[in-house]
Amino acid sequence: MKVVVLGGGSTGEHFVGALRRLDPDVELTLVESRLVGGECSYFACMPTKTMLRDAELSSALDRAPGMSPQRPDPAGIWSWRDWVTSGWDDAGQVEWLASQRCELVRGRGRVSRPGVVAVDGRELEYDRLVIATGTTPAIPPVEGLDRVEYWTNQEAASAHEVPASLAVVGGGPVGVELAQFFSRIGSRVTVIEPGPRLLGRVHEEAGTLIGDVFREEGIDVKLGVAVSRAEPGVRLTLSDGSSVEAERLLVAAGRRLAVDDLGLEQLGVSVGPRGIETDERLRAGENVWAIGDATGVALFTHVGKYQARVAAADIAGRPAKADYRAIPAGIFTDPEVGTVGRTDGDGLVSVRWELDQTPRLSTYERPKRKGFVRLFADPAQRALVGAVAVGPQATEWLGQLTLAVRTATPVEVLADTIQPYPTFSEAIFFALRDLQDRLA
């Protein structure tokens, strides 16, 4: 069996490993025009979290009595980040592909006819086709923007400079993470968000809290306004008539699915408003699977990898289907924001526990900052369906809530679970205790 994978980002790469574990004889070919490992490895998850970590450590010293504040050294940050990204060299990942007996074909692949993918004049025959083409930065239709030099996440994550001032268009996860990072290493930052709060797709209480943190740190947060015109310099005219000037402009206005001009119409593949339509086994058509951001289910690396495992199992003839009830998400601001499952909907019972009422926070920082855990339960099932956590390392201790949602563990069992003391996880116990009272 010959399998061709279009797209060598984290999802496509993970699929290769997953299928090879299940089928030692399959012929694998991966097609990628850029770096193997993709956006996450070189321009998103890995470099940005490295950058944020250094700035977080420095900021933490301000809240640790007895420690001397230490400002971040940009040169050291760039050095660490460049090491994590291997200097934007994918030789290590190419070597790994070879170890999996997967041929790498450099170039942009397109279906020329059913059963054949063309890559720069070369034809690759396949029995099974996997589409893992990911996304590209979305650029809003702003007057004059095409005449202004600007960063996307790619330039910001690979920068070796600290601009004196930075205007960030977009208050989603990418925008807020990079805004806080550059602010903490010395830039004067303005965030421009058309919606009523930062992190508009996250629970409103989390977005409101992060907005308050940003203002306390000196970041200018402009909500409910959009950029109507851009001029070189950088000068931005906003929808309310005001203006913003900055040395650098970062456009963080979301992502655009990279599914155009792939020849998929020849295969009966449907591309909807969200992305390539698939069934629960990630099948998009006869002998065609789609995984990762291209499906539009949730634009997270971990979801793409999960889908890669499901698709690999299905291709190998194993029973598998995707279950999206408990998709975790992490935003690596300081404090972190972690979410999982459903956090809205009629009939849900919800409780909130303030993190500053949890003993661990007293031992972690002084003065204590705001944070919380909010749980959402279905009263009929008496089980969690979602959660939001804002606080130090929230993306780490969210894990048990992800498992609880996925397994529909009864609230009574969760509340009877022993949480270690003193940890942030203890906040989950306090929230569950209050949730039991609400469900009584």
C-alpha cells in the first residue's frame, strides 16, 4: 500500500510515525514545500513558549520577596529560542523521516488526477491520500496595509530585535502571548481588538482577567475598535477616529486554511466554511483522509496529532473514531489560561473558585494575583462537561479536568479524589465541593 501525505507539519509528521508503528510495510511519502515540522516547531508553539518562559521567570522575581529583580536579556532569549528551533534547520526531522522509511519530497503537491499527486513535475502514485496542509496567517483587508511592512507570527517568533513600540492587531492567543512577551522585554505595546474583550473565543471571565493583567503591566488595550487604515511608519487609523503609531506592526488576526488549489474537487472532497469535511474516522472521500488544521475542528497541534493517530489506525484497518468532547487548549500568558470542553449552553451548572483562596498561591508569589477555576457540569449526568482555569501553570494542572470531561467521571468521584497539598490542583477540590452543593 502506498500512502502520500500532503503537508509535513507537526500533524503530518505525527501521522507518519503513527502509521509506521501500525504497519511496518506501508510505503510512505511526505510532501512538504517548507520546513518539516511546520509552523508549530519553528514559528509558533516551540519558539514562542521559549520566549515567554524567559520573560515569565524575570517577572516572577518581582513577586518573590528576597529575590533581586532581573530584567530579561534579549540576546540570551534569542539564543535559547534559536537553539530550540535548531536555527530553523529541519535536518533533524528529515533524518527522523528517513528512520521511519518515509520518503520526503520537497515541493508543493497537488492532485493531478485520482490516485496521483504532482509535485513540481514529478508524479507520485498513491493508494491512500492524507491531507495535512495546515494554515497560513490571515491578513485582514485593511486599506493601505499592503504598503506597510508588518510582522506575522512567523517574523515575530524569529525576530532578533526589540522594537521600541509595537502595535498588535488581534487579541487572540497569538496576539496576547506575543504582546506580553515584547512588553516584558522592553517594547511599548498596544493591542487592538475589534471584539469586546481579549481572547474572544475563550470564556469571557478569562479574557477579562487577562485584559486587567495587561493594563496593570502597562500594555495599552484597545477593545471594540478595528484598524480602518494603515500607513507606512507605522501609523494606524482606528474605526473610532483615533490613531496608533508604532515602530513595528504585528498582524495576529487569526489563521486561513491552506486548502485552496489542491485539486481536491477531483476526489469528491467537500470543503466547507470551517475546512475539509470529514467523518469520525477523518475520512474526507474515497481513499482520502484529512487531519489537523485543514479540518477546521480546532486549530491546535495536539488536536492535529490526535486526528493523525485516528486516521493512521483507520488506514491500518484498526477500529478508531475521533471524540472531541474534551479538547484542551492552553494560552501561555502569565497567568496561563487553560480550557477544556463546553463552557456555555443552556442548563449547565457552574461554580467558580478564586485561586487566591488556595493555600498554594501564598507560597508561590507575593503579592498574590487574581486567578480562578470555573467548572461546568450537566446536572442530569452529574458530570463535568467543561472547565476554565486561569493561574500559574494552569495548562499543566488542567490535565485531570480534561480526563474527567472525557470519561464523564461522576462529580462525587472527582470530589472524593485526594488532591496533593499544597498545589494549585487543590483549587479543583474546592470548586468541586461547591459544585456538589449546587447539584444537590
